[in-house]
Amino acid sequence: MNRAGADFALTADGKDLVLGLRSKNAEDLQRLPLFEVRADLAANGATVRDLAGSMDGYIRVAGGAGRIPSGALCFSCTGLSYRADKFN
């Protein structure tokens, strides 16, 4: 903690992840693409608002080969766009 508030830093890596995509059975699960995620974020501030306002960095999501069932991806994107609207 510094005089201006809190310092926040996050670096995370994930490999071979199935990101919130539903499958009906084990066979469908095997067909889903695997994702790689890398996040590197930093912020500082005295309040949550200050932390959110100073947030800098990136989140990278890369998908491999696979089959995404119809409608599964739209469900995930809806949640992301909703949250993006709240930050902007």
C-alpha cells in the first residue's frame, strides 16, 4: 500500500482451457477448442473507482482448433459486452 492507496498487479497464464462452453457429453467436450489465456494488468488508487480508472494492461485469449456448438459462443460474448459497457 502506498500513500495514494493500493497497488494492484496481476499476471496470469492458462493453457488447454475450455472457457465456459457447455457440452452435452464427453464426446462433445473432446470437440471443443482449447484456449490459451494470458493476462497482465496493473492499477493503483485509493478507491475501487480509482483502481478501475487507472487499470492498464491486456488480456489475450487465443483459441485452437475445435467445434463450438451453435449458441454457446454468443452466450459468452453477451456477458463480456455487458461488462465492457459497465467499464466504459
